[in-house]
Amino acid sequence: MFKKIFVSAICLMVALTLFGSGYLEYNPGSEFELDVVTVSIKEEFQQQFEEEQFTIEDFEWENVDWIRYVKNFTGGGNIKVYLKEQGREEVLEAIEHFETLNFVQGANVRLRFAIDKFILCVKEDYHQEFIERQFIVEEFGWNNAESITYKPWYSNSNDRLITIHLIEHGRDEVLDAIEYFRRLKFVKDAYVSSFMYID
């Protein structure tokens, strides 16, 4: 009994450590949140949006639990509509309904992870090339790679990270690219970070 508890505790600690570090890998099949829909508002209804006049009742959907306004500093934004009953089908059905409402510009899933980019970690032997920005997208040999971004690095970290941006987006596109890039000689690892949320 004690052994089972000890093993469970160790597993929990490892999971929390990975989650906290932001290096949990993409989980196929769970590409979007199962309890919320992102709703954008038509331009002619922006005044009501800014004054937060829309209520749960305006969505005319029994499965709506609560709503949250997400506003941009420069104006505009969207409404997060949270559902009582959760699940893939519940989200897709809500989207189909919300898009029939006269004030809704569009309704979409809230992605758990970005599906247009991923991170690769450069091996220590190639850190000088990283510092000198010698890596260019054309040399990767991956037709779906559009551009790269060198991420800032800190003296207390030995990781040198590059974000790879893709031309064609999607779960499979990201996973295929990760599998390919992990085989390159200068790549220590490739992954989707849990910090790559799309709100």
C-alpha cells in the first residue's frame, strides 16, 4: 500500500514539474478546450460589447453557464462563452448555433495549443551558430516552414530556443514537423510549449 502511494506521489510531482515548466507536449485529439467558445462581435454591435450589455440570455442557448468579456487595449475583443455540459460535440453544436445570432461575427473553438508553430531546442555544440543567427529557414529542408524566431536566452539557462512558424496550420502539420525536426543533427528536442495558448 505504501509503495503504491509513494509511486503515485512521484508521478504527480513529475507531472506538475513538466506542466510548470511549460514543456508538456501536444496531446493529439485535445486540440481545443471542451468547455468554452470564443465569440467575436459584429462591428455595428461594438458599443454594446464595450459597455458589456450582452448577457447569457442573448445567446439563446440552454447550455451556456457564464460569459467573460476579453477586451483589447486598442479596442474590440471577444466574449468567452462557457458551457454547462462540456465536450467536443457540445462545443461544435454551440458554435453552429452562435453563428446564427444577429450580433455574432463568428464563433470558434479556443485552442489549447498553437497549431501554427512549435519550438526547437538547439544542441549545445551548435550554440555559437545560434548566437550568430546562422540558422535560416531555407536550410531546414522542410517545405512547410515559413519563418523562424530566435527566442531570448538567459545566463541561468543552457537552452537556446527557436520558434518555427509554419505555412500550413493544423495539429497534424505541427506533429509531422516536430517528428522531422527531431532528426536534424543540431536539434536537441522539438515540442509544443504549454505557453503557446491562443486566447
